[in-house]
Amino acid sequence: MEGVGLLTLLTFLDVGALLIVLALFLLLISNRLNNINANLADCSASVAAIVGHVEPIIPGLGQINRTLGVIAGALPLLYGLTDKITSSSGKRAN
């Protein structure tokens, strides 16, 4: 009968230790989730600030894209001109 009492005590201690470990694990997960929540709130505030900065640009975006398209179209011509200039002067651009 003595062995059964000891076995019961050890079982209760084992279950108690398991519950303590699980509680600590849940606390760690809770802290991690709170940190993630705070980081997401910071990200949300940053996105709202970016949207506020971009809103004045949006109406002129079409004109900006057209201007950049013209510049992109002129780049090959400019490259050809600089190539002709450097070849006539004897210098080669890298």
C-alpha cells in the first residue's frame, strides 16, 4: 500500500509540473502576440502616413507618367549622341 501512495503523490507532482510548464508556455505566447499586435499597429500608422503623403501626388500622376515616358523614349537618342561625340573625340565611355 505504501507504493500506491507514493505513486499517487508522484503522479500529482508530475501533473502539477505539466500545468506549470503549460501556463508558462501560454504566457510566452501571449507576450509574443502582444508584441506582434504592437508592431502591426505601428505598421498601420506608417501606412496611414504614407497614404497621407501620396494623396497630393495622385491627381498629377498621369502627367508624371507621360513625362517619364517621354524621357525614357529620349534616352536611346541621347545615348547615340554621346556615343558619336565620344567616338569622334577618340575617347571611349565605359
